[in-house]
Amino acid sequence: MDIDIQITESSSSKCLRTELEDMFEKSTWIRLPRNVVVGHGVLDQTADVVSGSHLTGQPLVVTSPTPKEVAGDRVVEQLSSIGPRPEVVVVEKATFGAVEKVLARAEEIQPSYLVGVGGGKAIDIAKMAAADRELGFVSVPTAASHDGIVSGRGSVPEGDTRHSVAADPPLAVIADTEILAEAPWRLTTAGCADIISNYTAVRDWKLANRLKNVQYSEYAGALAQMTAEMLVERSDSIKKGLEESSWIVVKALVSSGVAMSIAGSSRPASGAEHLFSHQLDRLAPDGALHGHQVGVGSIIMAYLQGGDRENWRNVRNALESIGAPTTADELGIDDQTVLEALTSAHEIRDRYTILGDGISKDAAREAAAVTGVI
Ligand SMILES: [Zn+2]
């Protein structure tokens, strides 16, 4: 008996020492946006928010044609009241060429900070240029279409590859729900679908933790999953023409962004469904919106992840309830392309997911057919 106790004690103290040693060796750096302002008409507070973020000097505003009219010009007026008049670059598409265009302009004018005004494209480009020049940036979304509006993560396609950035999140986010509510409705449903995809992303993350010892954060995983659950619970209030919809979606996008900040990776919000979507971007460059593609991917991945047989139906029902696409047809992408993306998505990046080192064509067809995607 005595001996037993001694053994227990010595093994537990050894365990404690290892844990302590681990604790002294590890560190984590959580980078969060400093100011997030959401509400009706908050665009008029741009000057205050920027001053409150201690940003001074020459701004460079990156925007696209429609967002410029909707919000960009007002942002320029606001910023002109607190400092030098901003320089403006208008970009048409999210390409690496557009990033280079912004960088060339930045080289000329040596801005102090960047501002992205747009539905995602302009923000991604501003973010990448800001990371390259090691400058802060402000995100002014004109549509709640994906979680890139509040995170430091983004990527733009270039031919067969993608340029990715994992930089600091925006110093400030100014999300005016009056403007977001005016955005085309499909952009809002895409934002919702991007959040719903957290379900499969978190499950993939746990899987990678079990099989590949990828670091998993309970807090980040729980937050990402809860964000998806809360959005689905409130799906009755997500309706075209309701400004409240923009509130719900943008706050969920912020919450997802915070989960990524806590994790220090996009894992909480990006699993196999995102690999699938990136692969679709390559195979069908003029396919569908990012959020819509990951939503459909999420139905298939939930099926592949197995477990509760209802999982994939829940994802599909959630997408259906907010009016997001649930089939290849609705995405405007043909069945063959969907199957090709499913069997090759694992090659995109070194991120372990339910796709493992690839699934067979038969398995892909089965999964897509059972779930009604093709
Ligand atoms: Zn996404």
C-alpha cells in the first residue's frame, strides 16, 4: 500500500514538472483588432475611430468602384478633416497585380497607414499591401461577405497558386450596418455560409489534433463553433431588407475573427471546406462567392466527417434557411468540376483535414450525390 502511494506521488510530481517545464517554454501572442465599431451610421465616426486608434499621417485608401461611391468618398472626406487628404487607389479585381499596383503607389507616397473600403476584395488587397510594408490598416467593409473583413488573414489567386498573408488583424474595423444592409443580399448570405462552415472547420481541427498532434485551442474552437450555432439559431432574423441581419452577420464575423486571433491560425474557421473552395477558385475562376462555395463544401465535409448522421443535414438546412446555395447547380459550377475539386483539394496546402491525403473519385461522387450537391 505504502509503495503504491509512493509510486503515485513520484509519477504525479514528474508529471507536474513536465507540465511546468512546458508552461515555461511555451508562449502565445494574441493579436486582436483594437477598435471594432458596428452600428447604424458609424461611417460618420471614421475620423474619431482613426484618431482613437492613434493613426496619424498620410493615409492610402484602397477601394473598388462601387464601394468607393457607397462609402469610400465619405471615408476620404472624414480623414481629410484630421490629416493630409488620403491618396486613393481603385482596384477592380482581387489579383496579385492589384496588390502590386497598391504597393507601387505606396512606394511613391510612403503612407503612414492603409484603409481598405469594400466588400472583401479591396480589404484583402489593402491588408496584403499593409503587411508587405509593415503598416497598420483599417477595415471598412461595405458587405458582410466573409470573415476576412476582421482578420489578418487573406489570400489572392495568381494563376495556379495563391498568395497568402497571415498578418496582424486590422487596427480598427468600421462596420456601418446601414451600408451593409444595402449590399446585394447574396453577399450577406455568403457571409452567413462562411460562418456556418465553422462547424466542419472545428471538427477538422480536432481531427488534426488527434491524428497529427496539431495544436488545438479549446477556447478558439468553442468560440468558433458557438458563433456558428448562434447564427443558425437566429436565422429567422436573417432576412433580406432587415438591417438587423447585417448586425447579426457582422458580429458573427467579428467573433470568428477573434477565434482566429486566439488560435493564431485560421483553423477555427477554415478546414476542408475552405480547401475545396480554393480549389474551385482555381478550376472555375468565375465560379461563385467564397462563402457560398465553402457552404456547399461544408455539407460534403460534414458527411465525410461522419459521426451523427444528421450532421450534414443540419449544415444543409442551415444554409437553406438563409437562402445560400446547397448544390453545384446553384453555385453555377458543373458536377465534374466539383468532383475534381473534391479529389484534389488536399493538395492545396499542408493542412490536415478529413480529406487526409486525398479521397477517391468514387468516394467523392458518393458523398456529393448522397448530400444532393450533384
Ligand atoms: Zn472563409
